Amino acid sequence: MAHYQEDIILLLSDFTRIGSLCLTGTHSTIHPIIDSLCRSLPVHTLSLRLEDNHERNRFILPDDLFGGKAPIRYLQFTAGCQIVAPHWLLHSVTRFTSAESIPPFELLDVLRQMSALTHFEHHPIAILWGNLDLVKLRASSVHMPQLANLIIRPGDWLDPFMLLNQSLLLHAGAKGRLELDLYEFLSWIDDEGWTEHLSPLLKAADGFRHVHFSGEQSEGWFRLWTGSVATAWEDAEFCLFSKWRQLGGANTSRSGSLSCFVALGVAQVRKLVIDLPSPHPEKFWYRKNDLSRSYWWELLEKLPGIEELELRSTVVRRVARAWEVRRAPAVLPALQRVWIVAPELDLLSPQYAIIGDLPSRRIIRLPNSTVGDVTLLPEVVSVEKDIENVSSGLLALLQGLAG
């Protein structure tokens, strides 16, 4: 863009009905373009991405940008410094994504100007939160009763989430989401002061009720969220999302995810969903990428309160290896319902009900059942007569395997 900024300025001068504007470049290339936009324009989306590390720590937008009036609704700033916008531009913003190096007090001042903001995402590029006066910061709290969604991707630091969670005064129905890599999560947990940070997080969550686990050795993720058993993660008051990717031969998926589950108090979880990438029948490389057999037993042991289990059909055969583990303990003592979800909408999704207590627990299949029809019917087929591999495998999980 450096070679064509004059052409861009000339081109934009002829536009009178611009609705969305996205500028990507360096300080020196974007500044002349921004300075030239002094006419009133109906811009509702503005995105600025600065790709260089400038010696100055601020990129200031002029007060007469767009003639001092534009109906900006969506604002996105990405930079290694702070992008400073005039206050009038912030008043109508309903969705704001900030990936900047911005000090906390300045960030709170920006949010204080956004009286219409309903969706805020913060992805700090660098932390400028050292040596903070926390008492002063909390005294600068911002009332945001209109904010419905708060999403924080803090990178290597969890302080932004913790402090924003305390500084932004939201209404009871607001939805908070924390997203981070598993490696970063483990580094946080290993820190000596992790309990001090963890307590506010768990208090904000008010107890997780759902776990959705998806992945394999090289790549995967898990999501935990609050709410009733019927609550989707998008509707949860708090959701934690963590992912992993195998780098340099190091693998954190097995012990790492289990450590996080323990630290987050997943004993209250009531529903578990497991899905895995679909294998390619003609290839065998994915077998080396599978999580170990013992992993599944260890995972389910950490979730004693699970009442509902949902397995995607891609899981059944691959997790079946876990059923071969000897001297494995019984798991999921509170389990009541199981769904095997078919990927195709026109295929039936078998459902099972769990009856009895250890050591004589049984699984009965509900024929032709749907998610809304889980009552026990007289014509149910017992697991002894069911030849499906999944039913015998589930029984092994629930009863444990003798040596």
C-alpha cells in the first residue's frame, strides 16, 4: 500500500457511500489516508491494522475524521501501540474489538465513552499492566449495563481478564468468555499465585455444568460452561475455551487437560460431549495420533457428576480402545442418559438409559428415540440382546474391568 497511498486517497475522495472501511499498513502509509478522510461519510464499520512497531506509543485519529460525524457501529483496532479515537466516534459503537497495547486506565476510559456497546473483545498484544494501583483501578470501575458479551483472549497473561472482570460492572445476564491456549493455561496454573487468580474465575463461573471435549494428540480443544443441562455454550453466562497444538514434539493434551479439569473443579459438571475428527478409512496415520487408551478412563474419572453423555459417532470406534484397558476402575457413577449422535441428519441417533447400581448396572436402548423422547418404553431392548459394540463398551466403562 506504500506505493499507492496517493491513488487510494484519490479513489476514496470520489466515494460518498462507503459503509465499511478497512485499512492495513504501517504508520507512515495509513496516516496520510486517515488525514484525508475529512468529509462526512456513512461509515458504520471501521477497521485499522498497524503492522509496524513505531517509536511512538500512540496512533491518534484526527477530530475531524469523517467530518466529525459518522454512524460507526463496529470498531476494530489491531496495533502494537494504542490507537486513540475521538470521543464522538466512540459514542455509537455497539461492537468493539481491541488488539492493542493499551494501558488499563486508558482502556477503561475508552469503554466509558461507549454507552451503546453490547459486544467487546479484547486481545492484548502486550501487557502494560505492571505496578498497577489495584485500589485505584477498581475505583475507576465502568458501569456497562448494556454490554451483553465480553470475550477475552489474553495470550500469556490472565491479568487482563481478572482485572476487567472486576472493573466492568455488567448486568446479571451478560455473557463472559475466556479463550486461551492450553500451554498458557498450564503456565498460569503452575505459577505460585494461581489460586489467587483462580478463585475469582470460579466465583464468576458459579460452577461449570458442561464439558465439550474434542481433539487428538496433535491438536484439540475443550470448552466448559455454566447453566442448566439444556444451556448451549453460546447462551452461557460464563464459558472457558482452551485449545492445544503439538509443537516441537511436546505434547500437553493428555496431562494438561486433566490438570486443568481438576483445577477448575469439574466435579459439578453434569453433561459431557465428546467428538473427534472423522478418520480417513484409507489411511492409518490417525491411529498414531489417537489419545492413549488410559486417557479416556482418567478423563471420565475426573467427572463423577456426569448425568448425560453425548458421543459423536466418530468417537465410538476410536474410544473403543479404552474399553480394553485392564484393571480399569468404574466411571460415571451418576450417568443416566447416553446419546450416540449421527453426523447425517437423516440417520437415527441411538439413545440409552442407565439402570441399576454397581456392580450390576445395565444399559437399555430406547428404540427410535429422539432428544425430546427419553422415557422408558415397554419394548426397550436390553443390552444383552444388543449386538452393537458401543453398548458393551459403555457397560465396560460403567462397571469397570477386572484384571
